[in-house]
Amino acid sequence: MKRALLAALVGALALPAAAPTLAVAQAQAPARVDARAAANDIATLIEENFYNEARGREIAAELRTRANSGGFDRFTNPLDLATAFTALLHPYDGHFNVSYRPGDSGPAPSGGPPSPEQQRTFFERQQAAAARANFGFRRVEMLPGGVGYIMIDQFAGIDARDANDPAKQAADAAMDLVANARAVILDLRDSRGGSPAMVAYIASHFVAADADIFNTFHSRRGTRTEAPVAEPAGGRRLDAPLYVLVNGASGSASESLPYTLQAARRATIVGEITDGRANPGGFYPTPQGFAVFISSGTPVNPITGRNWEGTGVIPDVQTPSAEALSRAHILALQQLTDLDPQSDAAAESRAALEALTAETRTLSARALGAYVGDYGERDVELVDGQLRMRVGRRPPAVLRAIGEDVFVNDANPMGRVRFERDGRGQVVAFETSGPNAPTARFLKM
């Protein structure tokens, strides 16, 4: 296996050629490990590969000092030892992580690199796993009021120049499904990170071709840019309002995208402060079966001159993670209603916005009972404290009170149901209406 490839398993940003080749593991895990030797092996790898050479020597020295003073001698279980190593290293860099994986990280019997066949098998397994996860595009839909929504679990590796690349095809399909949206929400909450190339390709849909907004990665081996290498297949959405949802579990590449778009003032970031892991790298193996993730590069944004390591991405609109989608949806609808106030599209956005923001009226069972009855083609019933409208064999629509005799069905928030009373206050009919639907009236039988 290649060491850099293991980074994909944890969703970390990967720098091509930033890590040496990982030997394919064949050896069995030892019954016991030498904590001091393991610490020295890890320290050597940090000295050789950490992006900041001087800082790498300092971190390695601290690890050796702790080990040589007996700080890890009490750990006889290699899993516990890996956790202890991580606890020491993590404060120095958010990507530092030590795991015990003798089946993945131990040396091959020959001591050499994997054969072409072994590498091909590994690539095929990883590609298949990515495909089963739809290359990170978990959910795509149109929200009420003309707002497109894309949930991205991880940023899969992509060759944006290859029209047949399956990850590119998945990205293009997701973007195609929201091509007619007037605003777009990208949901990166709990997203594990992944490939800078996919970050760049997604971002390229929303910025100009010559936008100088992409990170430059600095490592001991030189620099490279995150800038996209190909035009987005579906074109660019330069004017569409854009919102990105994040939380404390959004890490690495899933921070790079919102950080980049926020710095460029192209998107509004909504949610909670992100994890704060900026520096990319990969897993490096030790002879005793440990693997340590070492940051072999660091990104620098051309606008801010820095990155999000430690600080995370600070949302423009801070709100609890569970409320981020509804908050962003409301913000998008408010923005859309102002774009062309007299248009049909704006009317749809206003109707959806009213449904999302209107306070639900709490009515007693007696008050709700006044609406119950046979309205010809429609029946209104009260079930478990909920007012429902039934039409033939269709599933019943739950009606939520948002005004005096005015109800909304949250499954179709742009529509309204308005009940009518006679001079004695008795409900005698109701009307259904919506921005793009004719008003219909139904008399109570």
C-alpha cells in the first residue's frame, strides 16, 4: 500500500508524493510491543516528514524524552500505547494520530514496496468503497422556495480532466440536480475531509475562472496549488447565493472549502466552529505495526495569508449544528425574495419563508374539532391531536396552524389552507391556494 493512500481512509487532505510508499503488511501483530522503541520509530518519522523541519525535531525530541523517562512503559496493550502517543502529539498538530494496525502498516516479508498487483488491488478496493458511498455525495435535493441542497460526507479523489472519472461524474450529477436552484446550500456537517482536488472542483462552480482564492500547499518538497485544473462541466454559478453548513466535526478538506469561499466573500458559513485541522499529510508505518499520521504540508490562503489550523473556520452565522440547515434555508429564502420581488419565483420563496418562520399556533382539541368534517372531495379529521386532510387514497396531509384559520402542510409549505366561517362563527368551507396553483374552494357537507 502507499502511505499516502491510507490518508483517504480517514478523510485527511493528501499531498501527492508527500509520503513514501507503504509496505504491504503480511506479518502477524506481535503479542507485545516495546514502547520506547516504538516511540523512537515514530519520532524518526516525524523528524523526516513533518512539514516544518525545525518544529518536527522539537516534537520528536519531546516524544523521545517522554518515552525514555518511562512515560509509556505502563502500556502493555499496543492499542492503549497508540492512544497515549496520540494524546501527546495531537496538541502540536490537529492531524497527528497514531493507530495500531499491523495488518496495514507492518513491513512486507521482503521489506520492500508493494508489488504492482498489490497496489492495484488496494486501489480497486478503495475505489469500490468510494463508489459505494457515491464518492461522498450523500444527499441532493431541491428545498422549498428554489433552494438546492447538497450533503457531502467526504471529498473523494478526483481527476477533473477525465470526463470518465467516476468521482467527477458523481460531482457533476450532484451539481446538475441543483442547476435550476436559485440558491445553493452545501452541507459539510460531520464531513470527514478528503481530496483537495475535489475541494477545488466544487469551489470552481461558484467563482470566476481567474479567481485567485485557492490555497498553496507548502512542504519540504516544494509547493503546489489547490487551484482547479479543469472547467466545471455544468458551468459556473457566479451569482447564486451560496451557504455552507459546518460543525465541530467538519475537518480538513471539509474546512478548506468553507474557509476558501468565506475568505473570497463568496459564501455565508452557517453552523458551529470547525475542527481546526488544516495541515495535510498521510499515514507512515513503523516496524512494530503502528501507523502515525504526519502533516507533511501546510496550506496558505492567498487572501488571508494563513489557514485554519487550531482556530477552525468561524461561521458567519453561528448556530447549533442541528439548526444550521433551517437557519441557512431561511437566510437563502430571505435573500431570494429580494432579488426580483414581483416574480413568481419570489412569490414561491416568500410562501416557503412564511411557512418556515411562522410560529405554530397551539389549538385545543375542541378548537381543532371545529374544522373536522366532510368537504366533498376532501375530508378533514383529527387524529392524535393533529388536524389532517385526506384526499382519496393519498396519504393524509398534516395541517399546522400558522394564523387565524390558516394552516400549512409542511410537506408542501408553499400551499395554504384557509378555513371560512359564517356569521355565527361556524366553519363552512376552506380554500387551498399557492403561488403557482389556482385557488380552490371546498364546502363543508
